Amino acid sequence: MAPSTGRETRHAVAEQARKLVHMPQRRLEKKIQEAAESAKEKAGDVGAKIGRNAAEAAVDAVTGNVADSPKGKMA
């Protein structure tokens, strides 16, 4: 096998340089994607907690209203 030509070598070196330049950008994009996914998950958890608290409060309010009404006091 003969060694690569100067042109092939320059092309290979330039290609590797381009890969190195784009590597930090890909890492940054990956970190941004991970942060976005984490934020969505946390938002879902917060939303679920708020919904659960609202539902519990509504049930408590209805239960309290029924217990305080004249029909609720049978004893």
C-alpha cells in the first residue's frame, strides 16, 4: 500500500478538525436537551401535585358543606 497523497492527508486532517470544532456544540445541544427533559418532568410532577391538592381541597370543602348542612345533621 502506498502512503496517502498530500491531498488525501489534508482532507483527512481537515475532516478531523471539523469534527473537533463541532464536538462542543453537540455536547451543548445534548446538555440543553437533557435540561429540557428534566424541566418537563419536574413541571409534570408539580402539576400533578397541584391537581391532587386542588382535588383534595374540593373534596374537603364538599364534605364540610354536607356535614354542616341541616340535612347532614341527622343526630
